[in-house]
Amino acid sequence: MQRTLASATDLEYSTADNKMIRMQAKFLELDFSVPFDACLTFPDAHQRNAYTRAVAGEFGPVAPYKPITMKGFKLDENGKPVKGEETDTLIRHAYLGENNQLRFEYKAA
């Protein structure tokens, strides 16, 4: 379903490569705003259009990407975070993988 983006707030890059922008979006078809991800490679035109408009500054500045810090986790043998007795601090980086799937990479801080 196509939507018409009327306005957006709280814009921030949500992947390390700046290919995705998360925002609070207000669509003409809705009476409320919703969390929304926009990206040039997403299949829906309104997602690509929102990204282009956001990068152009139509809704104000886009905040830089900030990786998520996770405390009280350790990395398992596959590089995935697990709760454990060791309390390492991990940094989670988000990026777009194949087929526009959101992927995460974890590293010790």
C-alpha cells in the first residue's frame, strides 16, 4: 500500500553505511505518526521517496548513525551476543545485507 508522507521528525541514520533513515512519519492517510524506515533500495516507492526527501533536508537534518552499546553481554563462538557472567560491553552496528535485510555486527567495545 502506497502512502503519502506529509512530514517527518526525529530523523537519524539507522545503519552504519547511512543507507537507511529511521524517522517518525506522518502520512496523509493516517491520523497519527508512526516509526518508519526509509531506504533507496526498498521495494515501495514511498519508502524510496521518503529517503530522498530526508537526505535533501526537507524535514530538517538527519542525525548521524550511533551504534548501540550493549552492556552485560559476551560474544559466543559465532560472534553473536549472549547474556553471561562476563560483562563485556558490545557495540552493535547495523547494516543492510543481501535482499535489503537488516543485519547486525557485534564487536567488543
